Amino acid sequence: MKRLNAATLTSELAQLDLASCLMSKRGQLIFEFDKTGHKAAEIARINSCTKSVLSALLCIAMDQGHLPDLSTPMSAFFPVARGSDLHSITLLHLLTMTSGMNWTEFGGQNSFPRMTKSPHWVNFVLEQPLSDPPGARMVYNSGGSQLLAAILASAAGMSVASFAERYLFGPMGIEEYTWERDPQGIHTGGFGLSLRPIDMLKFGQLYEQKGRWANQQLITQELVTRSTQPAIIAEAPRRGYYGWHWWADAYPDPGEGNEATQSFTYFNAYGFGGQAIYVIPSLEIVVVLTCEPRKKNQIPLQVFRRFIAPKLAEGTMSFE
């Protein structure tokens, strides 16, 4: 059985424009690549990985009874939607990005940039018409994430960040972070959170441990499983499936790799610019990748599947 030496992986990652790569197994750090020696300890924008943190907070709110069943129409929180085409959009549709709204994140309508330039982000999203029946297909939509952040703040009776500090960040010892807000003071649901890579790893470990941290069950195992399992096929050209603000996929694809390669499923958070958290439950491994924000034109694509997943699938790993 092949064994991977840490130096081999470090050498390969050093050729890429990565800021850091952290890997843990059963909650223990087993590999660290830090290009400058201090990136892992500095907070940086995690971009759309924020969506997966929001998913965790929504699951906690569900566990605590703050949120109704996900089949509840979002109009329960936004009465203006009751008399529009949006009345049939449920909380689950927002979580799985199947709201059916006529939305093009970037390019085309540039819905996301237009939302962030508007004076009222929630109202901007609620003004969008439908282009598909809710639930029919996935269309990436950070506007739906902002609606969910507003719903969480309303249901919990506190800001999104305060809820996170009390029920997620605090228990996990995550103290250093920043979180942007919209013009109404609602924390951004689809982006805008900054964390240290080491704390991104903690967040992935929470999910690898099925919602348990230390001696406390922060999220029930049921909701950890439900939120990360495939719910709908991903919108092209993205690969895999989408869950509750988590991506889900498998390695290898049919015909990829060789007969000796073991296969595994994984779920991950992904943010623009190459920020990512991968959780491989069957291997009890979490991988965090971060990239320099100033090198967006040199983002190394598919780092996990090209450089890390093949080595994980080869067998036992040695980092001595």
C-alpha cells in the first residue's frame, strides 16, 4: 500500500498560488502547508464558505425550535411575498438554491452585484420574478442566502453574528472573526465572513464529528446528515450536487483513477478565490484550502481533486 510523505505533498502545493492547506484526521492536525508561515493564524475572507456557516446556524436554530419546518413558505417571514409569484418558495427552496427566481449571480443580469449596490438587499431579492417553478432546478443565488440570514435574525431575536457567538463560535473557541452587514445591519448570508484557516478547519471538524464538539452536541446528527447530503444536481458548469448550502460530490468519477483506488464521497464549502473546506466522513479527514485574495487571476482550480483526493484514495497516509 502506498504511503504519502508530507514533503511530497508540500512540494506539489508549493508550485501553486495557495496561501495555506490544513488537514486533520479524527480532529488532529496531520498536515500543514503555510506559504508564508503565518497565514493559518490570520483571518481572511472565506467568501461563499459563509453560506455553509449560515447553514450550520440555521440547523442550530431548527434544533432549538426557533425555525419552523423547512416546508414553511418564506412568506411567513416576508408578508410582501404573499401576494406575488414568490408565495410558494419555501425555506428548503432557499437552502437548496431552488427558489426559481430569475437570478444570474454574475454575468448576464449580474444579480449579485446589483443586490450589493442596492439600498435594501432583502427588498431587492423579493422584487425578483420567477423564471422556474420552485424546486425545479438549482440556480446559484446569494440573494436567497441573504433572505435566510434575515429570517434567522428575526426568528432568533438577535443578530446572526450574536447567534453564532453564543451557539457556534463560542463553544468552539472561535474568537477572531469579522462579518460584513447589509445596509439594514443584517449580516451577510452568502459571503462576507472572515475566519482564520485554523478555525475553518475546526468548523469542518465539527461536521466530521457529526455536530459534536468536545462534550457538547452543537448540531444534532440528523441535521448534520440531512444538510450535507445531495439534494439536487448542481447547476452547470458546477459539478456534483447541492445540499443545504453545502456542495456534495464523490471521488473518483467513473473511469477516473484506477482499480486500486478506493472511492469516497465528500461534502464541501467553497468560496470564490479558492477558499474551501472539504469533509470526507469515511476517512475522518477534513481539508482546508485558502488562496491569496490578490491573485484571483491565478486561482489554482480543482486543487482538491487534482492533488489531494488521489493521494487520499491511494491508501494509508504517512506524515512523519
